[in-house]
Amino acid sequence: MRNTYDAGTDTNDVQVIYEACPTEKQLVWIGTNVAKPFGTGKRFDGYAYFNQRPEELLAFIETHVGK
């Protein structure tokens, strides 16, 4: 499994991409070592996250769609 953390810059590539995007957004970190742990740390955990915990996505859509 490929890690997106760059030890040379002490940053995560995902964070760099997120910060470069000028639109309204909310980053949801999925994993076992985060504020709200989810999954087993395996690659495919992300595919199940919003199926099992849709609240964050639905709240974002409700806030930003149709404005």
C-alpha cells in the first residue's frame, strides 16, 4: 500500500491537494488513528465509509447544493 505522507516535507500529499483547491470543501480523514476511528486501516475502508456513516456527506450536500 502506498503512503501519501512525505517525510521530507512533513506533509501529506492529500493535504497539499486539498489546500490548493479554491472551492468550499471539507476533508474527512478515514482510518484507525483519527478523531473518529473507522475501519481496519485497509485500502478499501474508504469505499464503505459514507455507506455506513452518511451524516457528514449529507450535511455537506444540504449546506452547499442548491445555493
